[in-house]
Amino acid sequence: MPNSNKNPKTDHTTNDRIATQSNSQMLYNFSDQGKGKWRIQNDVVMGGRSESQLKMTEDSLAHFSGRVSLENDGGFCSIHQTVEKEPFIISKDSKSFLITLQGDGKDYNFRIRTPNGRHSYAYTFPTKGGENWETVTIPFNLMEATYRGEEVDVPNYAGENVVEMQLLIGNKKAETFEIFVKSIAVD
């Protein structure tokens, strides 16, 4: 894993500038809001042995890193924020989530939960790795309903308000990871 104490270059790519200039609606900006109520949730909740941490860098970016272990039927690390009492209101015109990040070349899973049931909507995406920033676009209609990792027979996400957001790594292999996140928006 690259040096955990480094600060990523804050010279964001063109994709980042385009995303912030578009008609996007910011849901969470770590640079402005800090860590807030975001917290770690690893497989230890079910007996696993994975470890992770969430820290803010000197440049006010979320730094999520750790080690995924398959011991004891484990296999995931995640960060999440629950806002049951004050859900994120999603504009009816929005069609996708935009996550501005600096990845490590590994796959991550973005999940959201709405007030309409216990299931989540999830989408797995690759990151490029390296020192460049990227804005990952996740179309609402590609986010499939799941509950505890199993598919649920309901339509894909349709833009309802959000009471929980989660970023997860769980690629069915033991691995270290490191990702920096600037913001999550909808467009």
C-alpha cells in the first residue's frame, strides 16, 4: 500500500472541474464538512478480521485505508453515514451520483439506502489508481437493490431521498487498499 501519510495532489483533473460546474447538487463535501458522522463498518460486525481507518488529510480530504481479510468468513471494509432524521433530498431532475476521488486501481461498491425499506441500492465501480483525480459517474438506473449482499426483487434505484450512503471494498480476496474522497454529488 502506498504511504498512508501522504497527501494526494490537489490538482484535480478536468473531470472534477466539469462535475462541479455542471448542474450537480452536492450531497457531501469532505473538504467543507470534514468527517462529520461518517464512520467505519468492517466485517468484524459478523466475526471477520478486516481493519480500516478513516482520517482527514491536511488538505481536508477523506482518507479511507486498511486491510481486507478473508479470515473468519470476513471480506469487507466500509465507511458510511446514516442521516435517518434529515435525509438527503434528491432533485427529481437528477440521474446519477458523482463521486470525486483518487483511487488505487481497485473496485469499490457505492451503496445508498432510502426511507422505503431495509434494502440498499448498490453499484460496483473500478478506480484508475495513480495520482490523478477522477469523478466516477453512477447512473441511478444501474444501482441494484440488495439486502445483506443478496439481490432483492424490487426495481433499481429511481432517485428517492437518501438516508444512508456507504463506500465499501469487498472483492472476495485479501488485499490492502487506500482511497481519497473529496465529495459525493448527484447530477
